Amino acid sequence: MPTSTPRRREIVLRLPDGAKRAVAAGIGAALIPWLVIQIIGVITVTTQSGNPWLVDISLGQQVAALTSVWAGGFFVPLRVEALGTPLTITLAPWGLTLAYVWVFARLVARKARPGAPWCGWVSYVVTVAAVGAMTPNLALGRLCLGALALGCLGAIAAAVRIRRRVRVASSVAAPSVESSASRFSSASQRDRDLLDLGIDQGSWTLPLGQGRIHVPGWLGQGISLGLRILAGFGICGVVLIVAAVALSFDEVNGVRDLLPVDTWGTIVLVLAHLAYLPMLAAWAYAWVLGVGYTLGDSTHFSAFDAQSGPIPAVPVFVAAPDIHVGWWAIVIVVALALLIGAWLGGTHQRYRVKTHVLQVLTVAVTMGVGLAVVFRLSVGSLGEERLAIVGVDWTRAWGAAMVESVVPGCVLALLMHPGIRAAIARGCRACVSGAHRGASRLGIVSTPPAAAPAATDSDEQTESEGEASSQSADEPPSDRPARIARVERNGDETGRRTRLRVGTPERSADDTRTSPVTFVEEADEEG
């Protein structure tokens, strides 16, 4: 008797091309910043051996302390000891965070191929967790969560860079069809021409393992524009910080002189300020919005007031502005938002109304989420008691940014589309007409009689025919004779005539449809 053997199911796991290089790049992206911080720390301890603020510690303790500084870029609280008092600093130096994402994206995009950056994400998280596990008294769970978030952002940025590199190479090898639409000056016309060519402007494909994720044009371009606007806000904040430091340079330099640092210590101090520069830019933006920020209890700095008090001995804190700008700051912010809205609705206008609305809404959502994250990361503590809360009130700052910056710009970008303006005009006319009809029904407003149009030759002919037909209006339909009106077409060289038969409709046996008007064409002989 024949027997059948059961077939085995084999699961084959295939890694994308370039997965090994992506894994190596992820490990390097995690270790390179850690090594840089360790080197800077070793040089600082060696050159600042006589500094009374530094205590003698062993090599293991030094590596652990510098690893805690490295972990601060993953939003892990930093625990330090100043003058024998332990302090917990929760203000995240997310300048380091942005540097970590940039290093990861650069290395993985350079070494990996499309579809492989996610393999680098896994190795990145594992390496960060391994380094954190070897450091005592470190919040490992929070470190792993931060590594997951930063690795995801870095993988997306690497995939975008790889796609951009492949697209540039293909455009060099063969001219892109988009160049045929570049001659149009109107953004809407260019988008229409690209749609005719089958190109969705701003769409891109994100490789995910063996598959791909297609992102529509309005979503991809909306996210890109929102991030670019947020980067512009950050640059404006940095400009305000530089201006404040320049105006208060003597006070800033005086505080630096009080610190026991030499040339290398000054360099390290500048690097520390750069690590917190994005946070300082967010504080400057909150100052312009009118919400302001605080440097501890009994202190508050905004465009409307300046309440100064004892502040930490940090040079950049001395540059906090104590001037009163008032509502002019709000006017400047709204004017800048309107300029951005004009740029968004003009240069990046889409041809279809639905696509334009979705793109602008994507920009608004991207900016809203980005501003919420930025302001939330810009508040924390520099110690206990008086310095327990330092930074901005992130809920008020986010609300003010949405009202003063996001909403005016996006509304103007929507109104700049001609289709949206036409729809609003039709809606207004319909509302006015409906209100007028309702008022006339209630007797509030009397409807004026419509003016009769000027009579023409064709109108007189139609009127005479109407009088002839109205004479038989009182007759029964069955007894009403059929009357034929002949209307000769103007400029018809063939001499064809159209007869308009008005009267009792005729119905055939197999046709159930009726028509009170029958058109019949005849050809008259020329002669």
C-alpha cells in the first residue's frame, strides 16, 4: 500500500540587498557620537586637571559620566553633582539628537541600498541598548525608547536620501519628462502639465524590505513643505539668539570670565551651548509669540514684559532680552505667516482643488505636530526648588503658534486657489439669494419685477408664433390642430429647414415614450 510522506513547509527569510552594510552603518552611527564625546571628555579632564569644579574620579567613573552625557541626546535625564549636591537635569540637549539623526542618515544612505535602511535601524537600537546596559545608574528603558524613535527618523531620512540619489542618477542618464513642464511660470499650470504626463508632483516611494510604500504627491510634498517651514522658524530663532548675544556681549563675556575655564574650556562651553541651540531657538520663538519663557521662579521674559531675578550662571542666559516690544512682535509674526502662505499658495499651488486643499492641510498638520514636539522638548529642570521648571509653557506656546502662524498662512494659501475663490463666491451668492427669497416669502422684502429684455427680430417672430398658438390654448388637446412653425437656419448653404411641430404628440405602437415637440428636417431644392 503506497504511503505519502507529509511535505515540509520551509520559510525562507531573504534580506534585502546591502543589508550587511546597513547593519554595519547602524552600529557605526551609534558608536561614533559616543566615541567623539569620550574623546572630548578625556581632553577636557587632562587639560583642566587644576579646575576646582572638577573632582578626581576614576577612569570607569569618567566613562560612565560621559556616557550619561551621550545618553542625554536620547532624552535620558542627566544626573550630576555640583558642590556636593546631586542635581537632575531634564532639559534635553536635542542639538545632540539632531546630530545623531544626521549621522545615522548619512552613514546608512551612503552604505546601504534601497530597502536596507531598516536593517540599520535594528542594529542601531541594539548597539545603543548594549552601551547603555554597560553603564550603571542609567535609565535603560528610556534610552531604548529614544533609540527607537531616533533610529526610525534616521531610517526614513536615509531612505529619502537614497531615493534622491537614485533619482538624480536616472535624470542624468536620461532627461526627465518633468523638464517639459518647467517652461510654465504658473505652478498650477505646471502641475496640470505634469498630470497630463502621468506624474504626480511630490509623490515618492518608500522601500520597506521587499515591498514598497507609495506616498501620494499631496502627502509627500505637504510633509516636505511643513518641515521646511519649521526649519525656517528655527533659523529665525537662531538669528534672534545671535542678535541677543551680540547686544549683550559685555554681560555674556563677564559671566564667562567668572567661570574657571581656559581656551579649551571655552571651546567646550561653546559646544555645550550648541547642543542646546535648538531649545534656545524655540525659546526665542516663544518670546516673539508673546508667551515667553522662564529661567526659574519669579522670572519671565516675553515681548510684553521682563521679570528678571536670580538666574543660573550660564553665559547665554544673561542675554535674555529685557525690552518691551508689545504688539509689534505679534504683527511681525502674522505678517511673516502671510508671506509664507502666499509662497505656499502661489509657488506650490496645485491644479486640482481637492489636491491643493489636502496639501495645505498636510502642511498645517505637519507644522502643528512639529511645533508641539518642539515646545514640549523645550521645558524641563536644571535642578531642584527654584530651577525645577525652566523653559516655556508648551501648551500656551503651541496654541499661540497655531493661531498666529499656522492658521493665517494656511487660510491665505487656500484662498489663493482660483477654484476655491469661485466656490466661495457661488456659496455667497446662493446664501444671499436664499435669504432674499426667505425674506420675500415673509413679506419683509418685496421682489421687484424682472426687467424685460430688448426685443429682437427673432423675438418678434417668436412672439407672433406664440400669439397664434395661444389662440388655441382654450381648445381641448384632441381638437387642437397641429400647427407647424418653420424656422430657417441663418447662413445654411444647403437650404435645410427645421420644422417645429407643436400639437398632440404621436405615439407609435412599440414606443412608450412621448414628446410634445417633434423636430423634422427637410432639404429644399436650390433654385
